[in-house]
Amino acid sequence: MFGIGFGELLVILLVCLLLFGANRLPEIGKSLGEGIREFKRALKEGSDAPSKDQPEDKKKS
């Protein structure tokens, strides 16, 4: 897990608790989750769109 042990993770969570307070932590977690979800959705939609580098099909008359 990125070289972070249990002790380091506990210290990080304690600092977040002190900085933001117990009432704000669920809101921050929810916002972070929604942001990640939106980012993944945008990446997926972006890969489905045709690239400008690819030639378009020419219509035969």
C-alpha cells in the first residue's frame, strides 16, 4: 500500500481528524469519492470519442 504502514496511516488519519473535525470527515470522504468517480467516467467517455488523428470515412458519391 504505497509503503505506508499501519502507524503512518494512523498518524495521517489523526492529523486529518484534528484539522477538519469529526463532522467534516464524512463530507470530505464523500466529495473525494464523487470526484474520483467523475474522473473515471470522464476518462471512459474520452476514450470512446473518436480521435482527431484518425481519418474520417469519406462518403462515396
